[in-house]
Amino acid sequence: MDQPKMSDKTSNVLDINGQNFDPNLYLEKLFKENTLRQIMDQENEIVKDTQTLHSDMQTLVYENYNKFITATDTVRKMKTDFKKMEDEMDLLAQNMESITSFSQQISSTLQETREQISKLSGVHSLLKRLQFLFKLPATLKTRMEEANYSQAVQDYLHAQKVLQHYGNMPSFQGIKADCETILQELKTQLRNQFNNPDASAKQLAESVDLLLQLDEPAKELCSEFLTCAEKRLSEQLVMLRDQSEQRDITEFVDLGCSGFLSDLCLVVASFHDMFINRMNTDNIENNEIFENFAAVELNTFIVNKMQKYFELVQNKVDLEQDIGDTTILVKALDRFYRRLQAMNTLCRDTDFAKTGIEIVINAGRKQCKTHLQVLKMHFADSLTKMRQALTTPKLITQDDSSVNLNEMLMSLILTVVEKVKGVLQDLVVFIQPDVNFAQRELFRDSFCVDNVREGLIVCFMHHLTATARGLCSNNVSDPKIPPVLLLLLSKFCLDFQNGHVHYLLSQTDELFNINPKESSALTTENEINTTMQESAQELLNYYVRIQGLNISQMLRKSVETRDWLHTIEPRTVRAVMKRVVEDMASIDSTVAQLYEDQGTATEHSSDSSRKTHSISVSRHQYRSNWSSYTPTHLDSTLVSNIHKLFSERIEIFSTVEFSKVSILTGIIKISLKTFMECVRLKTFSKYGLQQIQVDTHYLQLYLWRFVADENLVHFLLDEILGSAVHRCLEPVLMEPSVVDIICERG
Amino acid sequence: MELSFVEYISYKHIFWIFCGYTMENENSVIYGLEFQARALSAQLAETEKIRFLIGTQSLKQVNNQIHLVEFDEENSTLKTTVYHHSDGEIWKLNASPIDTSKIATCYNTVNRENLCSMKTAILKLPDTENYDHIENLEILTKFNIDSLGTDIKTTEFHPSDASKAACVTDNHVILWDISNTEAQNVLNIALEGKSNPKFTTGKWNPHQNCNQFATATETHLKTYDVRTGQLAWNIDSAHGQLMRDMDFNLNKQYHIATCGDDGFVKIWDFRQTSSPIYSRTDHSHWVWCVRFNPFHDQLLLTASSDARVLLSSAASVSSENNQDVNIHDDSLDSSENKQILSDGPLQWCEHEDSVYCAEWSPAEPWIFASLSYDGRLLISRVKRSLKYQIML
């Protein structure tokens, strides 16, 4: 009664087919929830259901009863059948007993006859063997005549044991002796065949096989075989060597592959068949020792031969003097390398592909070196050409030749860059994807990085800077070098630094798949750029120096050769000053072609007016100091010292910048400094001093335009005039207006 | 009235401080002259005191002076004695290597007609120092050069023979006997050649028994044997432009240093004259003077019109670079381990004007003097670190 109260069972309680059906609850629910009509219907349905269930039960009972009846019948029938079988089994047992006794009787009667028969058959086989023995010499002979060696050996081996066993019995001794002589002959025959150089590999193998079967010492055979092979391979090598000079590299490699290498392969293969693989069948302990021995022997043989071959190939590769066609070379090397890779299976201990790759690497290195050589030569040639072009026509058509300067530079850069690019294109053949050795890491590393990038490109750029620097090195100052060449090369280095280095390096890296960030050993672009920059600077400094010294020389000669104490009153500017200005102008136009003034020109003009003004004022005062010059020396010394006190120190030769103004300023500084030194070495009369006054004024009129800072020129010219005043016995200056007139007159 | 000396010095000091060269100041002492000067010489015979002689250059010839400057190293002070040299402006001054009292000057005298003539004389420095008034120097020996050239470049005392001296004029080398007041002409060597070549300077070779006299003419170096007057050896085109000065290495008998207008300083082994064994261009203008340190010949002193004095190393060719000599000498292990200086500039002094002379002190190997045209003498020490590096 508890269960129906549980809420989850409520439905079960109401389920009419469920186990926990509670008729009272069900009825209650029915009465509560349904109308009378519904209840009536329900009742009818239930009554119908009950009737159906009842009839079903009846049918089931009836069916099961029938089955039970049939089972009882079957059990009864089985009982009778078993009874019959038992009787028949008893009968069978009796019969078996009688059969056993009969068979025992028969076997006891037949015992004797069987023993006799087995004895007879033993005798028969013995006789047969004896007969074979007696016949053996004859058989062997016929076999020999037929050259059916293998059968002969078979036969002999058959009889061998018996002969050994009974060999000391008189009747067999004859046979044994006969056999042995024949066998000896057989062996010599086989050996002949073995040593016959024309014999095919198969024949060779056969004879060796037979000889081995005849217990010939394997080691001896082995070495004999190798000597024989050696002879033939050596011939091949000699042939190769003879041919190496006439044939080109492809033919040579082909010849090597088809001749020497395939022969070697054949030898090795047959050796394996004969000495190493076949021994497996025989006695194992000996076998292993021998196999080792054979393998070692073979290895040394192969290594020896290959080494000679490699030497030949190396020589041939080295012989390829000029650049030739890289494609052909690469093709030949590729074939060579592929063949070697195939060879590798032959010999266990040595990696021929490694030696091969070394040869290939060498070839690559050589190719790079030759290219480098050619590049260097080409560069030297263009330098010489440029030098000639610069020296010869300069005096005749100064303007025309100078117009070409920029073009010359461009063409030089262009040819160098193009040449290098051409070389890169040529070398890239080495690492094409279809080239076998190019896939090897070893080769790629060494070729791309060490040879092409570092050995060729970087080396060439270093060569460029070294050549450039060589022109201005301390020890070999060649006075014949045209200064313009220095200027040109300086610009060349500068231009290289500003892009071409980057271009060439990135081209290289791209073509040869080099990642410059990966390896720290690589020369970086910066390093090269720095050296380029340094060389450019060095060349430019040197150019300024040379030009400065050239003008200096002119000035010095002009001051030294004149007698300043006995000179007349100045009427003109000395010719040398005009020459100086002319030279400066020509240098200016030359430099202008290569170095543009980036924006400094405007700046220059904008504040030049101010500067000119201020300097002219100070100059005026300065002059008045000299014009009122009294023989009390000290004042002027003091004045010039005080003047110096407030002016910046002038570096006569500070580093030149890469601009026209800086270059010209450098040259002018050197020249004017020289002028001053020369003046200090002389003693002047009044007119001598006035000549210097005219000259410096003239220079002042014409030089300021070349420099960035006019002050500098003024200062240096003032110093010159000041020095002249000091060195003058009668320091009286000319009227500035007269000086102006003289200078304007030219 | 002229500016007093003290006042002038103070100007110099202002200038000095103004330019901020205090760093170098620790290493050097300045002495200012009131005139321009281009003649400096160490008092060679004096081996105890550090003494230098300066000759001034002023066209007002009575103003010219000779200053004897003595440097007290311990206190870094200077003691100077001034003598008049009223005969003319001094272009070149040399001290006798044997007699401390003898000096030779080459000077320019201007006569009343404003005509110049070069003269040379040997003068005597007085033994006693007289501070009260400035004396004129007594002339010991006069030279009569009139016929042998118009310009006198230098008068060089013989390094060991007190009775000999050599004059270099623009086209002659003249050997004199100077035992008497009137120098006796012993030998004349004329310079021959196309386009009237001139001598620039000359110097005795201290080796080979002092029988050779080296001269510079244009770009070439010519050395004569003074016994015969013949050319002993020469270096043609030693410099690209005019050669200004030379100096023999006292410790290596075949080495000579040269310098010139091309800005190069070169050292030659004159047995092998095709190329110099040392060559540098560290100056930016003409190099006027080159001197080996007499004790440590890897130290090379050069003066240039770029207003700089450079102390450079020429260790690679010095006598102390004894790598090849010492190989068999195991006892000198320490010297093999010694670091050799690399060639190139080691130390420099800045002047305000061109420097025409620089000299080592014969008494103290680490002291040198340099004289710039504006009349400033700088006495400097070799940097201590450098000194130890060379000595240890």
C-alpha cells in the first residue's frame, strides 16, 4: 500500500497492464475524471479485453500439451535401438583378435629373406662407386676435351673423398695419380682462362668459381684477379690521360664514365659475385675471415684506382684554363658526379661522391677565380683606357674632353656592374635545380658563400678599393697619374657606396639563395660601403693635395725666381696669378661635372653679401694698420696676433667633403698657404710689396667665388700681404684705388 | 716705447687660454719672443743642461737677438739669457757639437742703400752670465764667401773636428778650416746641372768617420766625400717637390730621414735608394724639419707649416726594432716580448703659425723644443705613457 503513494509510481498504479495496478485507485480516478458515458465505454472495452485474453490462454495450453506427448514417444524408440548396437560391437571385438594372431605368424616366417636382400643392395652400390672411380680418369679426360670444365670438376669432387680415403691402397694409387695429373691440367686450363684478358666477365666468374671449388687458395685467386683487373684498368687510365689534352671536358668525362668507371663497376661486381657473395654457402668461420680480407683487398684496390682517376679528372679540370663555357663544364661535372654517386654503392668505406664533390667544388672555385681575374683585368683595362683618354686630348680640346667626364664615369660604372652581373649569370648555372651536385649542402655552402659571394664579388669590390687606394698610396706616388682620374675614381667609389654595392650584393644573394643574416662570417654590405667611402675620401683628399701642390709649385717658382728687391713699380698683375685663377676655373668646371653643389649655392649667395660687407670693413681697418705702418715692428705683430685671436684657426688641410666647394676650398687653402710661405722666405722692396698687394687683390677678386666661406680667402690673402709687409724694407702700400684699376685692367 | 716683454708674454697667455690649449700645457712650457724667428738650435755640446738657442728674424737689424733658453725640468721653469745680434736677421743658427761657447749664424744684413747680403760667422757665447745689460757677441771666425754664391743656407760644424766647418751656399759646398779668426777655404764643391739648381741645406754624415757631407738640392739628395769633393752617393727624386731638410740616424749608420714640400717624411736606407723604407704624409703642408731622437731613434720629430709639430713613431725601421738581431739571443726574452710601437703619429704640439724648426735636447732624451714663426718656443716632454712604453 506504500508504493502507490509514491509520486513517481502513481502512473504505474493507474496503468492497467502494470504490475502495481491498483483497481480501487484506478476506479476512483475513473469516476472522478470521466463522464458516465465515458465510464460505460470504458467498461465495455475492458470486458472485451478480458474475453480476448481468456481465449488466448486456452489456445496456449492446448498447444503445449501436444508437444509433450511427442517427446515421450521419441524417448521410448531410442531405448530399443541401443540394445541392438551393443550386440554388434561384441562381434567386432572377436574378429579383431583373430586378425592379430594371423599377422604375427606371417612376420616370423619372412624375417630371414629380408636381411639377405638389404646386404645385396649394399654390395651393388659399392660396386657402382668402384666402377665410377675406375672410369674417372677417362671421364675427366673426355670432359676436358669437351671443355666442359664444370662437369669435370663436379665429377672429381664426387670422387674426391673416396680417393682421399683409400688413396694409399695400391689399387687406387694409380687412379689417384691419374686424376691428379688431369686435375692439374684442368687447373692450369682454368687459370689460363682466368688470366685471359679477353675473357668475358661471366667466363671469369665461372673459372674462379671452379677453381674455388677445387680448393685453390682464395686469397691467391683474389689477388690474382685484382692484378689482372688492375692491368686492364691501368690501360684505360693511360688511354684517358693520353686523351685528356685533346678532348674537351664533356668528352673526357664521357670517356671516363663509359670506359674506366663502367669497367671498374664490372670488376667490382664480379668480384662480389665470386669472392664475397658465393662464400656464404661454405664453412662459415673461414668464410667470414676471408670475406673481410676480400673486402679490404677490394676496397684498397678501388680506392687506389679511383684516386688515380680523380687525379686525372682534377688535372683535366685544372687544365681548363680560360673561362670557356660554364654550361658545358657544369654539364660535364654533373655527369661525373652522378656517375660517382652511382659508384658509391660499390664500395662501402669510401664516399666517392665526397671526393667527387670536392673536385666539383674545386672546379667551381677555379671558375670563380678565373672570373675574378678576368674582372680585375677588365677593370685595369678600363682604367688604362680612361687614363689615356684623360691625358691625351686634354690640352687640345679641353672643353670637349671635360664634357665627357660624367659619361665616362657612368660608362665605367655601367661596364663594371654589367660585367659582374654577367659573371653572376654565368655562374648561376652551377646551382641550377637539375644539376645533381647543386643539391648537396656541402657544395652549395662552399660555392655560393665562399666562392661566389666572398671569393668573387666581395673580393672584387675589395680589389676596386685597393686599386683606387693604390693610386694614392704613400710609396708609389706616380706623378703621371692624371689628377682627374683620381677625382673620377673617388666619385666612382662614392657612387658604388651609394647603391651599386647594395645592388650587386643583393643580386648575388638572390641568385645564389644566400641569406646574409644567417651567417655572421659573411662580409656585410656595411663593411664594403665603409671601405668604399674611405677609399673615396682618400682619393679625394689625394686629388686635392695633388692639385694644391701643382698650383703651389707654380706659385713657389714664381716667387723664388723673382728678385723682389729690384723690381719696378707694379703695372700689371703677374701672369702666374692669372694662370692660378684659370687653373682654378678649369678645376672648378671639371669638379662641377661630378659633384653638384647640393643647395649650398643659394645659401652661399644669401649670406655672402653680409659676409663681404663685414670682411671688407675689417679688411679696411686692417689695411689702414699697414698703411700707417711705422718701423716699430711690434705694433703690427701685435695687431696680427690679436686679429688671429679672434679668427678661427685654419686647418690647411682638413678632410675634404664630397662637394665642389669643399674640394676647391681645399685646393685654394693649400695654394695660398704656399704663397705665404714663399713670401716669408723673401725680402721685399717697396715695389715688391706693392706687386704682392696687387696680386693678392687680384686673387681676392677672383677666388672668392670658388669657396664656401669668403672669409677664409680674405684671411689667407691678408696673411700673405701681412707677411710681405713684415719682409719689406720700406713698407709702403699702394693706394687701394690704383690697385683696383690695375686689377680691373687684367 | 716698445711693449715690455712681460706684457707681451701676458698677451700670449691670454691667447693661450683663449684657444683652450690647456691640455697640451701640462706637457709643455712656452717661451715667447718679441720678434719673428725661424732659427733654433740645441746647444749640442751641453749634455747636462737642457739648453736651446734661438735667433730672431727682423729686418730692423739692430733689433735682432739670440736667446739662450735653459729649461729646468724639475720645476718646469725657464731661464733665458739674451744677446744682441745687431748684424742682421738670423736665418740659420747652429751650435758647435764640441764647444758649448761656439755658435754659427747665417744672417742677412741690409746696408744703407737697402741692399741685402747674406753673411755667416762663428760667434762666441760669453762664459759669465751678465744679467745687467744685453751684450753683443764676439765674432770668433769670419767667412769670406763673396765669390761662392749669394745666398748662404747654413754653416755646419764638423761633428768631431773642432777646426772644420762647412758652408752651404745656393750653389756651393765650401769646406773651411776655422782655427783662426779668418776661415781658410779648404775645398769647394760646386753644384752643376741644368737650369741653375740650388742647394737647400746640408748636413754632415756622423758616420763613416764624418767624411761625407749630405746636401739637399731641389728634389734630390746629394752626398759628397769631403776628402775628394766627389759625389759619394745620391738619392734622386727623393721627394715629389722641393726637399727641405734631412737628418741622419745616429744609431743606424745607413739611415737618413728626409722631408719636403710634398708633405712627405721619408726614411731611406741609402744603400738601397730605389724606394724609401718608411714614408708617411701626416702633415698637411710642407714639412720643414725632421729629427731623429738621438737616443731612441724610433721617435721622429717633424715640424711643418701646417702649424704642427708631430712626434711620430718609426719603430719599424729603428735600431731598437731588433727582432731579426735577437733571434739567437735567448737571454733577451724580455725584449722580444716588448711591444713595438706601430708607425705613425704619437703626439703633437699645436702652434699658431708655421713651425720651421724642432729640435731634441741632447741632454735629456724626452724633451724637445719647437719654434714657430710668430716667435713662440714650445718646450715639450714626450708623454709619460709613451716614455714607459719605450723604456720598459
